[in-house]
Amino acid sequence: MLEMAKSSITLFFRGKLFSEPGKVYRQTAIGATITALLVIALAKAGLPLAAAAALACLIGGGLQPYLFKNLKYR
């Protein structure tokens, strides 16, 4: 199991895990931007920073399967 994870990480950083690495980077950037905007908006709305970060991470993490559903592996 550890060897499989190591192999996947190595392929990812070499740019050979996904058939369209640019799409992966774009989808990751979209998710990170949405999460960052949520943290800022929730903190400005009056939530403590820790609670805003936890809620934004929960929502941002929930978006990842939707953002990554059409990615193709090599």
C-alpha cells in the first residue's frame, strides 16, 4: 500500500499521472480559490477564524470530487 502511494506521488510530480496535467492544476486552483474566498467571507461575517477555516475546508474538500470527476489517468 505504501509503495502504491509512493508510486502515485512520484508520477504526479513528474506530470505523468494524469493525461491532462493542465486541467488538474486548473481544477485544483479553482478549489483552492473557492476555499480561500470562503474563509475570508466567513471570517468577515463574524465567525472565529478557526471555525471559518474548518467550515471552508469542509466545503472545499466536498467540492474536490465534483471538480475532479472528469479527470483521466494514464
